[in-house]
Amino acid sequence: MSAGRGYDHAAVHYASDAELLAVVVPFLAGGLAAGEQTVVSLEPDRAELVRAALAPSPGTHFLPAGDLYARPAAAIKSYRELMSGFVADGAAGIRIVGEVPRAAIDTSWDWWARYEAAVNHAYDEFPLRSVCAYDTRTTPRHVLDDVARTHPFLATPGGGHEANAGFVDPLSFLAGPRPMTPDPIEHTTPLVELTDPRPPAARRAVVAAGKADLPAAEIDDLVLATSEIVDNALRHGHPPVRLRIWTDREHVVVTVHDAGAGPADPFAGLLPADRPEGGRGLWIAHQICSQVTLHRDDTGFTVRLIAGRPATSS
């Protein structure tokens, strides 16, 4: 598929620097030869390897992965703004090589898995081809399984790609049940547990529980996000609504559970809140929290919000 016909979303699994370069350098060079804008957002050591292997060009843009991939919803917003600018300036094609930073994979993979599924829709209006890089030496098996299900193409050496038979339709992937691994602190007794709290009571509870050594702005963001999610649960969910809060010096964990099925929009939280289906509260939470996890099971729908550094996944 040519870049002009929509989004080609490919993954590359590599086990050495040479394997990565054999895929991404011809891919980027082909874009430059075609007059396309190219973007590289890799962790610093790999970005420098690619920079050294590519001929210098004003059409290549290196962006820090740690900044761009701070949060999935923010990454979607930033990429859409970047690509809109390219198209407005006349770009007929765009190529991107990116990677989710290892720290995000280790602590926050769930919402990045949702990101990888959602961008198949979120970027489809752009003349885009992208390659998402995953190092098989360090990436957990369950992450690679999700990568296989969220990328319709596999990148190949020489800059090409082939269809991925393991790809799952994004709507099906996002609507399906996903595990929510408890943060270790959730195995302890909650500091706060409230049933059917109104948003002002929820805000006060987060403030009162905020014993973590976090900047005041992070606690303020968590207060806002909690208020929005509690309001969502009361308005759109089914009672009872239960708010639980845990805290230690490094982070604060909030869960909001109700007996409903959760939002009908599979892109809720990841795409802008002006969508017809709504989703303002989840959109805000995805913009300002360190991690947001959504979970459905037989008991209802749970949103987990974290301020501070999430615990490393086992």
C-alpha cells in the first residue's frame, strides 16, 4: 500500500542493532528518496545508530522518545499535530520509526497496548507508513503477543513489509477483556474506601491521602482526574460506585469501580473528548495521570489512576 492511501502500521522484532538497522535505514532512506518527511523517535543509543547510518537530510526529524511517549493520549495528540503540519506544508508521504521506551513497557504496558491498537484508526487520515520497533531481547512475551495483534504489517529488511496474519481488528482488541495486574500496594488495606462518594468528597479524600513525596501539581492532577472519573461512574455507570486509595512515598493509586459495563466507545480516553461518544473525563485522566488502566469483568468496570512512578510489572 502506498503512503497516499492511508496508514501502514508495521512492527519490527529485532534481536540486534544490525537487525534493526537492516529494516529501518532502507525504510527511511526510501522515504527521503521519494521526497517524504521522515521522523525517528527511538531511545538515545538507537537513535544515534540510525542518525549515523542515514545521510543527513532536512527531511529527517529526530524526536526524543521519552518526551513523545510520556503518555499514549499525548503521543497521539502530538503525532497528529506533527503530521497535520507536514501535510499542510505539502507532504505527500510521511514515514515514522518509533519505539515505546523500555520504562513504559515495564510499568505501563496496558495503555500502550491500547495505543498501538487505537492508532490504526487515529492516524488513518494521514499518508503515513510507520515502523514500531521492539527488542526481543528485553521485551516480555505478553507484550510481543499484543504487538502481533495490533500491527497489520511486519516490517522486513530492505524497507519493505508484509501482511501480519496475527493482526486483530482494533475495535475487537479494544473491546476485549484485558488483565489488570494489581500494583503491589493494592495488596494492602486501602487508606481510603468510600461508597457512592460525590466528586467533592472524592477530591477531599485524594488530598487527605496524598502522603507521597510528589510535586503538588501531580497531586492536583490526580485530584482532578479522580473527580472526573467518579462523576462519570455516578452519571453513566451503575451503583454502587466504590473509591479506593492507596499511597506510599513514591506514588498514589486510586481505583473507581462501578457495576456497569464501562464506556461504549473503544477509543475512550485515547482520542479527543469532542468525539460524539463523549469521554471527557477519561480523556482528561489520560492526559494528566502517570498511568490509567481500564478493566472490565463480571463485577463491572474499574478505572485505576496512578500519580508518581507506577510499580514495575512482574
